[in-house]
Amino acid sequence: MNRPIVNRLPDGAAVADAVAVAVLEKLASVLQVKPQAHFVVTGGTVGIASLASLARLDDGSVDWSRVHVWWGDERFVEKTSEDRNAVQARSAWLSRSAVPESNIHEFPASDQGLDLQAASELFERELARFSSADAAYPEFDLLLLGMGPDGHIASLFPGHEHSSELVVVAVEDSPKPPPMRLSLNYAVINAAAEVWFTVAGADKADAVSVAFGDDPESLPVGRVAGKARTVWFVDQTAGVKTWGC
């Protein structure tokens, strides 16, 4: 894996703003050389705050009509549930962005007539519509991830192993409610050109120290990296056990 770049920020608000500014710069750069950009967003407190900052700081440098928006994971609940990452992302950013609805790729919801397994298979087909030369899914240009206090990323949890052949994981027993979720699998995340972690809070300090320690792959967060670049945006409280500040 490539050596991660670490941005240490004072607090969660500073993390959100730094992520938003960097996202605008990155997507504008991608669109200078590619006709479209594929951007994976994340939920969680810092992830949604980053999207709110993106809405506020958008300077017009990105042609959003050429950006496709995806999620790393989703809670398998009703389509309008506030528990859904997509609902929160729409409220924080997408509802006031210029991203076309046809470019927004939500995971299926529980009230769309599909069980969890069928929903995962449907989303695999959606990913395959934008498949790369090497895989049955897009090679995302930028993929954002939060991290739980236990070191989980997306809906990939410690102690929960999934077949490496799966593109989308149907999670039936998440240790964090709600129990049913859909998640991109490790191979899909690791195919992204750049993976950025957005992390804030003292409760994340232990997991950050493991991620930068001698056995990072003992946690899901240590098993993913961007093909070209891995970037961390970490606040002081999350980084205190790793960098002492």
C-alpha cells in the first residue's frame, strides 16, 4: 500500500472544510483529463459535515454535470428514512448542487420491493454499467470514508469476513444498528484512485493509532488504500494517541 498523506486539523469543523476544499480541487483536476468523474461520498457526522461544507464552499470550479455520485455503504431502511446516508447527503449538499439526478447512484431501499440479497445484486448491476476494463465496477476517482471507533469503514466491521468475490456485501448482522446494510467490498474500495479518510473525535483515537501502528490490517480501516494516493484528514482529538496532538 502507498504511504498515506496525513492532514492534521484542529477540530471536526476544520476537517469538514479542508475535505470540501480538497474535493473541489481534486474533481476539477480529474475533469481536466477525463470526460466524467466518479465520486464516492460517506455518511457519519464528519462525512455529512464535509458535504455541507462542500455546498457552502462550492466556487463553481467543478462541472457537476460530469460528476457521478455514489456511496460506500447504506442502511437498508425505507427510502425516505433519515437513517439513510443518501437522505442526509441530499439535505446537506445534493439538494442544492448541480449534480443531475441521473448521475446520483443510491443503493436500493427496503421499501422498493427487494430483499437485502436482491438489492445487493441490483446495485452490482448498476455498478457494472460503469465498469472499468479490469473489473465489473467503476474505478472511482475519489472515495471518501469515515471510520468508526471500532475501526470499521463503510459497513465492513471487525470480525465480519466476506467473500472476496462479492462486489456489494449484503450485511445482515451489523453490530451497529440498523442491522441490515449494503456496502462496497474491499476490492471495490481498493480500486479507487484515491481514498480519503475523514476522522474526528476522541473516540476514534484508538483506531487511528492501530491504523498507523504495526498491525493495521487487524482492523478494516487498515485494509484499504487508494491505488494512487491515500489521504487522512484527522482532527487533534482523533490523532492524539498517534501524533500527540
